Amino acid sequence: MLPLSKRLVAAILSVFLAVSALTAGGSPAAAQEAMAPPKIDAAAAILIDAETGQVLFEQNADTPLPPASMAKMMTEYLVLKAVRSGELSWDQVVTVGENAASQIGSRIFLARGDKHTIRELYIATAVGSANDASVQLAEAVAGSEEAFVELMNETARRIGMTNTHFINATGLDRADMPEKFRPPESAGETEMSARDASLLAYTILKEVPEFLEFSSILEYKFRERDKDPMLNWNWMLESAAEKPALRQFSYPGVDGMKTGSTSRALNCFTGTAKRGDRRLIAVVMGVPGRTEEGRRFLETAKLFDYGFNAFETATIVDAKTAVEGYEEVPVKKGKARSVPVVTASDIVRLMPKGGKAEITAAEVRFDEPVVAPVNQGDKLGTVTYSFKDPVTGQTVSETLDLIAARDVPKAPWWQLTFRSIGDFFVSLFKGIVNLF
């Protein structure tokens, strides 16, 4: 039997470990499980960092699938770009046409000849996923939905969405479009991969972040005579917690982006959440349960939990770091013959907690020749670092500018003259030595 003092210490240690396990969310095994990639009940899914686009999780991410109303993210993006460029204005009034008035599904029941502002139609699209409002916005941008679809596909190619094809501004199946305005069968159907959806969301947040001002609106009354306001289909919004029926789906920090649901697409969602300085983008597609629309938000919550809890920010290369073997670059006509060079910025990645990424290669290129005067901060070349991504295991590369670490003024003529004479005699001496 252990002496009393040792038994006391053992008891205290046992209690400490038990409390620690509970505080950490259970046993060490449970804590380890919480850090493991989640099991997502969806046909496809992806989780990326909104700042860098780094992939943190992916599941069947490159398969084209029906996105349903997630296609409206492209419609909303192009409308915001048109407003920014001055092609449209928020207070501009448009008249509803036949195509918009003929839409089915989620809509605000626009009638042909109705007049509404671009802002009203945009909010109806962002909050209520209104098909009729989306089509009318498309016609306002491009003159017709057909022309707008060409712009959608052209934009998709431009930003690198390689597994995406649009046939309308809404995401509706071709059979659900007004017959008069359907494209030919050869046009196929609207399809998008989970990776492309995340890339579109990433581009939106980079280029038109005001998108979130609209996607975060919880409810909106389109007409004063409407009995009830429309409720945002994104039940995951942080503000949705004020609705008792939606509280179980609300997630801290969620302020966008777009849902989608049809019998062919099942349930889809592209969401974004911010916690502290970190913002994530998650996509789930083909979540089963046609009548259980909330399941897509529960699956998305698993992705956000994983991204926020299992990763930490790590600096792979610090700013103002000298590259080994390339610490200086020669300078012509300068008071000094060389100038030290360092990286202009850093490389920061999200890493699984406890993991690290090792640099496998560094390729340096200098802009030749470097001629004085050189100012501190001038770009003199680049360095491309290669390292293995800790999540995907793939080798990735990132290029940083190399800049001058200090000034090198131009040398006066007399210094250059004496330097040339000195260099002449040095080379002459080396030539004589080589004769022997």
C-alpha cells in the first residue's frame, strides 16, 4: 500500500486530470477526435481560409453538381460590379418584364409593368433568393437574361472556375424556367463544383465585400402592404439567434452568403463566418433531406468548428528575412558595391495545431543589373518558396518580393574613377599570378 502522502498526491493528480479532461471537452481521445477532420454528410464540401484561399478541408470538391440558388452569388456579384462601375445605381428604377414576371419557385411575385429600384430587387435576391428579382437584375445589367448568362460564364472562366456552367441567372433547372425563355437543351444545366463555389465566394469577399451588408440582413419587407417581411433563407446568420425556431442553426460570426435548394440539387449552402481576425468560407452541396433544410447548416457548423478549433496561424517565412546564399546583390555605380536584400512580406498559413510546414526549395531571381542610386525598400528581385501543404500534402509555391534593406547612393565620379583604376590593377595582378 502507498504511504499516506503518496496516496494524497495520487488522488490530487487524479482529480486534476479528470477536471482537465472535462475542461478540454472530455477525454484526451475526445479532444483528439475534435481536432480530426469532420465527417460531412454531403455530396461535396470544402472549407477554405477567406484571406489566402488555403484549403483546410475538401470532399469531392471538383465534381460539378447542381448548385440551385447558390448560382445567384454570381448574379449578385455582377450587379455589385455594375453598381461600382456606374453602369447601374441603387436608386435606378426598372420596369418588370415578362421573363421576370413568369418565374416560379422562390419569388416576390413581381407583375409585368411593376417598377422597383435596383436596391429593392437586390435585397429581395440576397434575402429571399427571389428568382423574379434575380432575372430582372440580370436584364438591367445586360439587356437580357441570355446576354447576362454569357457574362456569367465569361466571368467564371476569368476567375478560374473550371467546373462551372450557367444557363440562367437563378440556378433553376431548365425545366423550371419559363418555356419562352428557356435555352436549348444543348445548353445543358447549371452546374458548379464546391471548389468553384468557394472561389466565387472568395472573389466576392475580396472585390465587393459590401456583399455582406446585404447577405446579413435577417428580414426585409419588400412592399409596405406585405403582411410579413421575408426571412433570410440563411438560418445560420448570427442574428438568426433572435428567432427561437432558428436558434439551433445560428452560428456566431456568420454574416453570409447563399443557400440553394431544389429536388435535383437537394440542399446546398455557401457560408462565411468570422471569429477574431480569421474568416472562413464553407461550402456544402447535395446535403440529403429535401424537407430537412436545416441539415445543411448543421453540416456547415462542423466545418466551421473544425476550421476555428483545429488550426492556428503560423508564419512560414518572416518579413525582412534574408535568403541563405543570396544575402546581397551587386550594385553598379554605388558608394557601396552591394546592397543587402530581404523579403518584403511574410508567408502566413493556417496549420493544424502542432503541425509545421518545411520549406523544400527557394528559387531567387534578381532584376539585372542593379544600378545606384538604390533606395531602401526598392524591389530588386523575387524569391519563390516551395513547401508541402500540411492539409492536402501537395507542394505549393508562393513568391515574395526581395527588397533593398538600406540605401545605396550613387558614388561621385572621383570614387568611380579610383575604383576603376583599382579594379584594373587587381585584374592585372591576377592575370600575372595566373601566368605562374
